[in-house]
Amino acid sequence: MHRVLIVAAFTVWFALSGLVTAFAANEAAGVQPKSLALDQVVELALRNSMGIKQAELDVDRAREVADAAWEYHGYMLVKTWTGTDNLYKSYPGSDEHSWYKALSADRGWHIQQKTFEMTKDAISLNARRLYNDILKKQHGLGAAGAALEKAERDYRTVLALAAVGMSTNMQVYAASAGLQRAGSAAEQARADLEGAYRALNKLIGLEPEERPVLTTEPEFKAVAVESLDLAINRALSLDNNPYLWSKREGYELQRYVWSYTQPSEAGLIDRDKAWLSYEDARAETRNKIYELFDTMKTLEAAHASAQEGLALAREALRAAELRHWVGLATYTAVLEQKAALAQAEAAVLELRSTHASVKETFEKPWLAFLVPSTAFR
């Protein structure tokens, strides 16, 4: 039983150490995994995303509708030429309706253009999130692997002590349970990393089994906000916020559409609903700015603390290795500090990647309404 448990632990450890199985197959075939920087992944995502292709088609369709509406409006004017008066006239209501339809179709086209630009922003952010998620999962896997190695050594030590009567059955069972928990956590970390790779591969057009080497570590740069009020005003400006611009244009469109909606009372209600939707988006944008600002500042404070913890963990490992080298500490103590260092590194990376996403959303608040969404994968 003990031998089986140890073998199982080693099996998990080797499987999760850099995803040995997948890379071994590539090496056997003489294939080196491709390296991808963050900007390359964003470019691939924009090139391969179904969301982008659908948004482009929506723009093309809206353009066709707008062109047809203007042509029909011009046709109505040509058909109502009156030679006796030597001027253009329209039959009652017909020209007015065609004019409104042309204007509304034109606004619909411009709204789709803005939607296309926002879709690109959302896909870019999602690509960066998925990229950083893999890096986080890799560090998490490293931490789980270090914890598993320590648990396996603890278990071996307890077994050795039990063999000479210096350890109880309860201690053996406790160490066995700890090894099993560490093995399960390591296997979960491996599965999480596999899932993160598949999600990114789907977005950028790679095969599910590919495991590219990601070369860009997330950077951390605190956001300098000169004035929160100015940031809010900038976020609420229609010139700076395509999401609010589209909401406002949706209202303007309804101002034309309601006149030929049947019954007209329903058209007026749709117009009023469009205004309420715009006002609600403004209020929600304001709230998002406050929320994102508070989150950024919290993350920045946490990052400073995590950096100190990382420095301490590195020093603790260095000291443990030195004590082990001179015979004053066991290798188990070294493994314990390795696990602590891996956890500290994972914590720093988590904060950096989260801060990067929050920072980008703060600067482009419309992303808060678009990401995350499976529509962009």
C-alpha cells in the first residue's frame, strides 16, 4: 500500500512537471514548441476570432441596409417630380417615412462600426487575460509540485521512523492523507493548466494539444490618477466612450423609428426605453469607475506587500539551503521553503495579472460591459 502511494505520487509529479508527456512527444518528433509573446497572441486572437468576423459581417450588413434605405429615399424623390411646378414633391407621408428610415439605417450602420471597434478591444483584453491565466496556472502548478515533493518526503520520513518504532500508526496515516491531498491538488493544478491552454488555443487558432511557450511576464505599473472626478468625466464623455456613444445613438435612432412603428404609441415607448437604457449605462459607468479605482488601489497595496513576502521567501530559502549544506537543517526544511517561495511567486503573478486587467478596464470602461463573455472566445 505504501509503495503504491509513493509510486502514484511520483507519477503525478512527473506528469505535472512542465507537462512532460506533451513536450516529450514533441521532442521525440523533433518538434520544438513555438514561443509566443503577448502581442503576438493578441494579433492572432484578432485574426482568428469568430467574434471579430461576425462583427465585420454586422458592419457590412448595416452598410447594405443603409445604402438601400438611401437609394429608396432617392427613388421616392425622383418618382414625385412634378413638371408643372418644376420641383420635387412627395406624396403625403411617403417621403417623410423614407427619410426617417434612411437616417435610422445610417445611424444603425455607425453603431455597428463602433460595436466592431469595441469587439476588438474586448477580444484583445480577453486574449491578455487568457495569456496571463496560463502563466498563473503554471506558477500554481509549480507551487503544487513543490508541496507534493515535500509531502512525499514527509511520508517517507514517517515510514522510516515507523520501521524502527519511532512513529505511530496515526502519524503514518496523517502523512499518508497529506500526501494524497497534495497529489490531488497537484493533479487539479495540472488539469487547470491544461484547460487554460485549451481556452487560449481556441481563441488564437491553435490545435487543442499545442502547448506554446509564453515569453511575456506581466508587468506591474501603478496607475497615476490625477483626479477621480476627471476620470469619471472622461469615462462619461461620448467622444471617449464608444459604449455610451452607441447607447445615445440608439436613442437618437428611436427618435426616427418611432414615427413609422405601428402602433405609434409603441414606438414612443421604445424611444423612452432607449433613453432610460442610455441613462442607466451612464450611471453604471460611473459606478464602475469608482469600483475599478478602489480595486486598483487595493491591488497596488497588496502587490507591495506581496513583493516583500516574495523577498522574504527567497531569503528564507537561501538560508535553509545554507543551513542544510553545513548540516544544520534537513532537506525537508529546504523543500518547505521551496514550496513557500513558489506560493509567494504565484501570489505576485496573480496580483500583477489581475491589476493589468483592472487597469485596462479602468482606462477603457466599456470593457466592463463586454468582458468576460464566451462570445469573444
